[in-house]
Amino acid sequence: MNSLATLWQDVRYALRGMRRSAGFTAVAVASLALGIGANTAIFSLINALMLRRLPVREPGQLVELLFKAPGQDHFNAFSLESYEHYRQHNHVFSGMIASADTAFAVHGDGLEPEVVHGGYVSPNYFSVLGVNPALGRLIGLEDGSAESPADVAVVSWSWWKSRFNSDRTIIGRRIIAGDVPVTIVGVTPRGFAGLEPATRQDIWLPLTPHHPRFASTARYWLKLAARLKPGVSMEQARAEMSVLWQWTIEDELKANDDRSVRDWKMEVQPAGAGLSRLRDQYEKPALVLMGLVALLLAIACTNVASLLLTRGAARQREMALRVSLGAGRFRLLRQGLTESLLLAAAGGALGILLAYGGTGALVRIIASGRVRIELQARPDWVTLVFTAGVALLTGVLFGLAPAWRASGCAPASALRGTGRGGDTRLRRVFGKSLVAAQVAISVALLSGASLFVRHLSNLEHLDLGFNRDHVLLVDLNPANSGYDGERLSRAYQELLGRLEAIPGVRSATICAILPASGVGAMRTATVEGYQAKPGERRFLSENWVAPKYFETLGIPLPMGRDFSFQDQGRPRATIVNETLVRYFFGDGNPIGRHITFDGDDQPFEIVGVVGNMKSTDTREPGLRFVYFNMFQMGRNFSHFALRTSGDPAAVAGEARRVVRASLKTVPVAGITTMAEQVDASIVPERLMAMLSGLFGALGAGLAAIGLYGLLSYTVARRSHEIGIRMALGATRRGIARMVLGDALGMVAAGLAIGAPMALWGKSFAASLIQDLPVKSEVPIVFGVAAMVAVALVAAYVPARRAARVEPMEALRYD
């Protein structure tokens, strides 16, 4: 009871002191809030992407299956045959599930037409995951038999609430999902949105091999996950799946005779936090950002510690009086730590508020990428525990040294040194060391910011192989429009002419895959005149385009001709890129040569050669591309591209009107620009550049505050000494130089430590993130120059104040 009463006295005393020193409190709390808030925001992102468990039974037992080809990222994409083989022959999983993501055009039974993201799932999907229905039943084994019409659907709790107003009579309602009439049989529990929480799914249909949806689907299209049997380790699962993987290798060799598939490797990874697609994209940037905000928090801690030391020196007489009146060393130490912890608590509380806004901004940036993101990254109880731990550790770190120094006050000397004594040498060295540490960390932050900004600039100015400017993209959704393939093809050809007639539109085209949005299908082929080597990979990337595709996107066509509408009925034609020509023909002329794809007896004649372009993202290496005339091949795709003479957004409204007038039953699924599409492919790099720049600026600002505070305090404490110097002939300019010299000495010490830190940090970041400009010394030079400039600005006011000291007034001070 006595201890609690004493503790309450310490808290009240600390609160009164914080109220009396409102300026000091505001600066300290703001500094800590910036550091703690930044850490909380980034941790919230990491928690949502990598740590938060799926709302399923025992998520720690879930794994996902992946395969990896040499030099490529790993993929979760398997054939239906592989899934059946693994499921039937493994001895390490209690259940294996398959899913295929898709988007459904949903309408019917009073439901407004809309595009809903969801997927096809194996009949055991929900039972293996251990998900129970909130209403009705979920897809089960009875929905996967060969006799089953597969006409059932399960919807998410959030979609049921938002679109059906939580109507419990939804069970048994018939709707159209895609082109399939289905009956809603159940609602998933609240919080479940599939195996990728950041890409929420709202409707699931049963996956059955005989479903017409998959009649023409590419070979590898299923995502596989499994649940480990009790007692089975990850190593055992990997060992067994490596053996089963050999069946897939042999099956693939039968399909295309590509010996390089023997180098493919099977991987098994934990999936308790969801599948790895988005996590892989943002894991390394998030970890780098976590390191940066840890440095920012270190600056904030040293800044507040410096302020507390300065304030403690000014309160020496007060502490001496308390010791003289009987206060013990432990009591003074506890009092100092109490004030530090209160400051940390206030900073943590304000930091959480900043983190709420900051995390929302981070999610919006990530959501601007190519992948649809609905990430729930707001701080939760895990984040709050993390923040509380950071605040506690922070309070102890920055408060221990000042509290220890205050508790060790010598009453006699402190009461005698009321004005003349100044600070001890040890105290001055310690204070300067804290400022030097801030400078060192700030140099590392500023150098990192410069590195990531330059990396982003390099990507933005990279030659993409096409002209991203003045291109409008219009996506249509012809599902359930009533058009069959031939009618839709004729309607699209007529629509192209009407779009080109819009004032300001120079040309229009259609394609299956837009630049910087993916590579589409890949197939192996035999090229006329080329002798393939044993085991050689002959994969070619495919795209289906309409005439004027290359003209509209600004892709050079140095040889041959473009496609035309008159190609229909003629021998099949293809256009290839320069990478393919160099690989198969060297310096030879490819025009008139033929390409025959494995499994297809009819060859394609090469009629043109176009320049290379980035098809997946700005970091992609050159791929061997073939283009087909979509109208000649009888294929219909719905990505329209319009080249405009001015701002593409200015013709968006008229383009939408023309589509509505020409194709009344075909809705516009989305309108954007090519520039926005390209920018969406470098969202992780933009996030890194923006946040590292922000953290670098904040770190430099905090270091400047620390330097300014120490110099201001030093000038005030040395006013008597300055007066004597001026009385003995020192000039005001000389006094200013003395203060600036002190500042530059601390900065120089910080630079001596910070430059090697920045150099090491650059190498470490390069080991995580590809293509960083690590050979350039510009980032370190920028960090050093920026920190020197900030330090000079921070030292200007104290130096000027010292130069204005009046000698007589200073000498009268006692």
C-alpha cells in the first residue's frame, strides 16, 4: 500500500513537472509520437501481410505448395492431374484443397449487375480449412461428384450483409454467376474471405473437372494448399512432396518434351497467414521499412534523452535540495523513470492515433497497384501490444541515463554551483555524443532515402518499349451480354471504327494482355530453320491483338507489316518481337518463316517484327513474344486502348457513351490510362521511396532539434564565460564561429560514424531488393551534404544568440 501511495506521488509530481515545462513536454511527446507512430504503422502492415492468422481451424497446420524454375519466382499453379495425384498418394496431409480465383459477373433475382471476386474451390475446401457456416451449409463432397450439376454457391458474410442486407431468406435464392445459374446454399462466417486476406473473395462455386468453365483453361491454373497431419513436420512434408513432384515432371515431359523442367523444384511453405502472392511482393520492402523506422525511433529516443539531460542539469539545485531533505538515490531514480515512462506513454498514445491515419495511407498506396487489394491493416490488439512494448522500452532507454545522473547528484557541489560552474566535462561529452549519434543515424536515413528515390526514378524513366503517354484504356465485360462469339467479333470491329471517330482519338485497338499487366499464356514451339538443343527451353509468350495495336501503343515495327482485318480467311499470321528473332534467327530475316506450336499441326507465318516491350513489370527481362491477330483466330478480348492527341482522360466520357450506344448490353468494367497502369506496376518501389524520404526528413528534423537544444542550453550555461571572452577582446564573429565550430565538431563525429553505416545499409538493402543503384556514391554524398546543411541551419540561432551576449550583463550574472 505504501509503495502504491509513493508511486502515485511520483506520478503526480511528474505530471506537475510536465505541465510546468509545457514546451519541453510538447517537443518530447511529439518526437516520441513520430517514432512510435511510424513503427506502429509499419508493424500494422507487416502484421496484416505476414503475421495475422487466417480465421480457420488450427491455421499453423496449413501449408501451400509451390514450384520454382531456375531464375524465376515461385508459383502456386498446378494442373488438375497433379492435384489429383498429390491428393491420392501423399501420406503427410490430412487434406489437400484446390482453388481457382476468378471474377464473376453476378446478377439476377433483383440483384443489380456487378462484378464480384471469388473463385472455384474443391468440394473439400471448407471442411479441410475447418470453416463452419454462419448460415445454411457450405460446399461439400456432395457437390463434387460427376453427376452433380455444380449449381450451388456460397457467399461471404460481408457480401451477404452489404448486398442482401443480412436477409436470412437468401438460402435457396437463384442468381447468375458468370454464365452459370446457381443456388445460394450458405454464408461463410464473419471474417473469412478466402486464403488471401488482402484480396477478399465474396462468392465460391464448386470446382468439378467436368465443368465447362475449365474446358479451354491453361494447363496450370490451380492453387494448392494442404493441412499437415498431427505430428508431421515441415521437413517430412517437403521430402514426400519432392518425391511426388517427379510425377509432375514426367507428366510435363510427355506434354511438351522440354528437358529443362527437370530443373523445376517443389517447395512447401507455411500458409497460416494466407497464400504467399502478396506477401512475397511486399515482404522485403516492409522489412526494410521496419529497419528505417527503428532508426527513426532511435533518433527520437536520443533526442528526448538529450533534452532530459539538459533539463536535468538545469534542475540540479532542485535535486540537491531534495537529497538534502532526505530523498534517497533509488527514489530519485524512480522519479526520473516515472517521468520518462509518462512521456513515452503520451508519445505512444499519440503515435497510435498517427498510426491509424498512416496505416490507411499505406493501404491506399498498396491498393493502387495492379492487384486488387482490400487489406485490413488497422491497428489491432497485437499491434497495441507491440506499441505498448515499444513505448515501455523507449521510456526506459531514453530515461535511464538522465534519471541515473539526476539520482547521483552531489548536494554540496550542486548548491554551490548556482551560476558560474557550468557543466562538467563528462556531461558535455555525453550530451555531444547523443547529438553525434542522431547525426549518424540521420545520415544513414537520408542516404537510404536518396537510394530508394533514385531507384524509383530509374524505373520511371526506363525504356518500356512502348509509349505510355496519351493512351486511354477501356475494359468491357461482355459476360451475359447475349452476344455469341461471331456477333461479338463483328460488334467489336464496328466499335473500333466508332471509337476512332471520336474527336481527339488517333487510333484504337484491342488486346488480350495489356503492357505491364502480365505475360498471358506460354507455349513451346518449333521454329523453322532452328535446330533445338537437347533439353532447351523453347517457351514463347503469347498475346492476341487487333490491327493497329503496335501503332496505338507506340511500339516500333521495323520489319514486315501489321495485322489487318483482311487476314481473316488467309493463312495464319504472327508477329514476333526482336528478342525472339535474335534467339532463333540471329541476323537472319525471319519474314516468311514459320512457327509451329507443340500440339498444333497448323503453322503460323511470321509477317512482321516489332520492338521489345515490358509486359509484366518494369523489372522484367526480355521475353520471346509472339502476337496473333485475334479476329483471324476467332478470339474475343475486351481490353480496348485508344491513342489520343491530348489528355486521354478528356475523351473518357465520350468513349463510355460510344460503348453504351454501340453495345447496349455490354457494360464498361473500368477506364484508366496507360500511365496509371504502368505506375501501378512499381507500387512497392514508390512506397519505399515515399516513406524512406519521409523518415529521412523526420530523422534530420529530430537531429536538428537535438542539436539546437544542446547548443541553446550550452550558450545559456556559458554566458558568463562568453562575457569574459568578449571582455578580453573576443569579437562577436569569433564567438559565433566558436558555437558553429562546436556544432560542426558534433556533426563531423556523427558523419564519421554515419557514412560507414550508410555504406553497410546500402549493401544490405541491395541484398534484399533487386536493381538498386548501389555502385553510385550519390546517396551517401547526398546524406552527408543534407545533414551538414540541416546542422548549420539548426546552429544559426544559438550562434547568433551567443554573438549578441552583452559582456557587462553576463559578468553581473551570479
